[in-house]
Amino acid sequence: MQFFGGSEISPSPPVPTATGNNVHMMYIFNRSGVCLFYREWNRPLRTLNPQQDHKLMFGLLFSLKSFTAKMDPTSADKGNLGVPQLPGQGCSFHSFRTNTYKLSFTETPSGIKIILVTHPRTGDLRDSLKYIYNLYVEYAVRNPLYNPGTTLRCELFNTSLDQYVRSIS
């Protein structure tokens, strides 16, 4: 990151060499902000307890969605900053990148939010997020033992997700 021709503030992390080392963590939230699933693969620093981490991530998504809708140059109806929007309503964002990570996001029509935090040089992950949502539908929504709105605990989902995440580059 450079400011007005200045020197490099913080170096980017090295490009991962091992397969599957690109994804740091993943979240799945329902429309109410309840974290249904959280998984870490490559997170060297843990600074918060899980509840604080989940609240901050959901708050970040809420704020970014509200901000992007308010700044949309193509829509005359901006709504009020901070007012929740329906999935697919208004302008939305798909990802943002810092010098140390990239956050990719998708929201389904049912309000399920899937977030992947990856290495900053990881490419577009919209198709990967759709694939992960399909895994969620297959192993959670269609599972008669799963109670919607509760934490997802399904070994088949975990195994399939781990296998898929290792393939993301």
C-alpha cells in the first residue's frame, strides 16, 4: 500500500506455495446475523474470541452493503444509510482486498451470506462461493436432521468443503 508516492507501508504476505493454503477462513451467516458455520484453515493470528469475531464480520458486511448502496451512482433511490436491504436490492459488492487478505462475499436470495477470507492474490471467487452454497444446500438444507438457524455440524459438509478449499488457488 502506498500513499502519494511514499514507500511501501506493509509488505504483502508471500504467495502461498502449498495447495489449499490460500483460504484463511470462512463464515456462513443467516439473514439475522447468526453465524451458522465458521472454519479456519490458515489463520496464524487470533486476536478476538469467536463471538466478537463473528459480530465484527457481520457488522462489516452490513456496513459495506449499506455504504455501497448509498454510493450507487446509478440509482436515484438511495434509502437511508444503515437501513437493512433485501438480498439483491441495490448496489452490492463482491470482494475487497487489502495488502494482507482478500474478502469475498455472496448473499443468496434467502439471506444466507457466505464469506471467504483468502490470500490477497486470489482471483475472483464468485463461482467458488456459489459452489460452496450448493454444498450447504446439499448437506444442510436437504438434511432432515438439520434445524435451520442452528450451527451446522455435518461431517460430510466439512469433508467436501475441505476438499474443495484445497483446490482454490
